[in-house]
Amino acid sequence: MLDFTLKTLAALYQSLLKNNYTIVNMADFLQKKYHHKVCVLRHDVDRNIKNAVQLAVLEKNMNITASYYFRYPYTFDERSIKKVRDLQHEIGYHYEVLAKTSGIYEKAIALFKKELEAFRGIVDIKTICAHGSPLARWDNRKLWNRYNFHDFEIIGEAYLSVDFNEVLYISDTGRSWNNDAGNVRDRVKTQFAYSFDDTQAIITAIANSALPPKLIFNIHPNRWNDNLFLWTTELLGQNIKNVFKRMILHA
């Protein structure tokens, strides 16, 4: 099975459901207690809004709910955001204000408020998630070293509000699974040490009950294509980006 296609992703979802994982969005996970197998499904919509909508439809057809984090203004498309919301998914704000303001905290928090208000002009926002901004010097999550996102009626931040010693974080950053070689900031502090060669390896681990009962998947919609041309373009583009990411990591 060709990896990073919607067909492969659907197989991953099916394996989770078949093995008794309840798939939820971030807001539900933070507000409810789960005493059984649970998987949080999170999507960072960094680009390619069309892919995000296709993925939202696929998940709706499988009775799955997920969290979609949109960037401002890069993927801030009102029509698409409302469509994803209407498919019963959570909409979140994928903020990158420290990077945008070159690390000036006062400007960053003012920009955060402005962009959050733009989102709330069209949808409800309960949770937020930092964008990695791999080419920037500033880690957007550090905004909350000086401020409190609860002051903005936000219930949680996808990186900061989860105990990753209890929840296994699995990310497709760099077009691989938990591979730090092409990963500048999409990583968490955790006791777990899992990496996977491909999606099928994750499916096999799920089937063999080799994963913890609590999981979070961060799946970027732009990486997943059934169209061979788009699939190849994404592969080549990501390979080039990974070269630059490795240079940053070893600088």
C-alpha cells in the first residue's frame, strides 16, 4: 500500500477503531475523562486548504471528529473553515505570533489577540496550537512564559496542556513518523521513545496492542494525497525542506 495517501490514512483510522480506540478532538479530550483507549486526532493546516477539507469529509464519513488548526492569514479561508466546522470537527487557531514579531512579546500578544478575534468572528475557538515556524529563531510556545492563554477564554494549548508522559505523541512532521532528523520544533518532552518506518508499522503496532492506551496523532493534511502528481510534488518538496531542517538542527 502506497504511504501518505488517503486510503492509507483511512486504514490507520480503521485500525484504531477496530482495536477499541475512541477517536476524539483536542477540546473533548481536555474537558472529559477517558478511562479507556483514546486517540486525539489533530491536524495542523499549514497549507493546502483543499486537502484539509477532503480529509474532514473522509473523517466525517467514518464518524470521526478531529481538531483542525488553521494559520492566519495563510490558511484563513472562511468558507473552508466553516465547512470543516459543519462536518462536526473542532476548529483551532494555529498561532505563530512570536515568529511574526521577531520575538517581541508585547507585539506578539497584541497580534495573538487580533488574530484570535478574526477567527472568533466566524467560528468558536476553544483550543490553540503553536506553529513550529522552523526557519524562525523563536519558539511560539514561549509566549505563554509571560502570558496566560486562559485569559483569552482558551481551555488548552495542544503542546502545553497534555501530559506527554501519559499520552504518546505521534507526528508526521518531515513526512515520517516521530523522526527527529527532519523535525525542528514538533516534538514534546516524554518518557516514550517510539519511531516508525511507515504508516503500516503503526497499524501493525496497534493491532499487536504495542502502543499505550492514550495517543495523539498530529497529521498534516497537505502530506496526504491520492493524486499521484500531488503526492510526488509533496514528497520532493518535503525532501528539500528536510535538508534545510537538518542544517538548522546541526547549526
